[in-house]
Amino acid sequence: MLNLNHEKEEEVERLWAPWRSKYILCGNKEKECFLCQKPRENKDEENYILLRGKSCLVMLNVFPYNNGHLLIAPYRHIASVEELSEEERIELMELSSRMVVLLKNILHPQGFNLGMNIGAVAGAGVAGHLHLHIVPRWSGDTNFMPVLSDSKVISESLDDTYRKLKKGLEGMSKDEAFGENS
């Protein structure tokens, strides 16, 4: 219970999100870039890789801001947008459009944040490998939890979100995938 008078509370409320414990406990101890490593493992479901394009891939973010938070990255380990080849630039934007349509169809968000953090000072968690974030947004999805308790409530497991999005992706026509029937 929140006490604005800063008096000690005897009852502490807890939120449980057990699927996140393996990510919290491992920290960021990976020696190799996960955006390079995960595609080579050929364990797409285990690594939450939704789609493999010719030059880019789409995967769920395992530390999501919201349900359905996706990452789109080129296979090449490059740090900045100006290093993208023409093929990578085109595919990155086509996949972005396709994923927005998919998320609209499956999760029904009311809006999106799309963005890149280029460089560590800009907030890039993986500063050496360019990637685009797609974060679905809903009215009321920002609340007091991150401010008061440094916690974010994610209402669905990554496994469930992956299965829903994968099934939706497999059922999309090319026209739907690029918003032509939206």
C-alpha cells in the first residue's frame, strides 16, 4: 500500500512475473552480441525470432516495455543507420510496416513508438548493433509503477505473445502485411 506520508507500512504488496526471473538474474553477461548470436542458433521459437528476412530479422524484446515490444535488426553487426545497405534500409522499413500491421491485427494497440537508440549515450543497450524498437501502446499503459517501485507490469508471457504473433504472421496475406487491406 502506498503511503505518501513516508511512514513505514507493515503490509507490502507484491507483483509476480516469474518468467522474467531468468532474464533478471542473468543480467547482461553475454560476451557476444545477442542480435548476432541468436539468429545463428537456429532456435527461433526459443529465441523469440518471429521472422527472418533476407537481410533483417524480427524478434520479441525479452526485456519489453509493453506486450508485443519488437526489435528489427540487420543480420550484419553495424552500429549506425548510415552503414545500412540499400537492401537493409528497404527491408527494415518494410518489416516495420508489416509488424505494425501484425500488432494492430493481433494485439489491437491504440498507438506505437518506433525508434532507434544510436550510441550508448542515446540509451542503446546494444550500442554496436543497430536495431529498431516497435513498442505497442495503449491508453493507460503508463502508470505509477515504474516511478514508485521501479517495476513494469507486463500482462502476458513472452511465450504466449510469441505464439499469437507467429500465428497471426503465418495467416497474413502479402497485401495485409503491407497495410493494403487495412
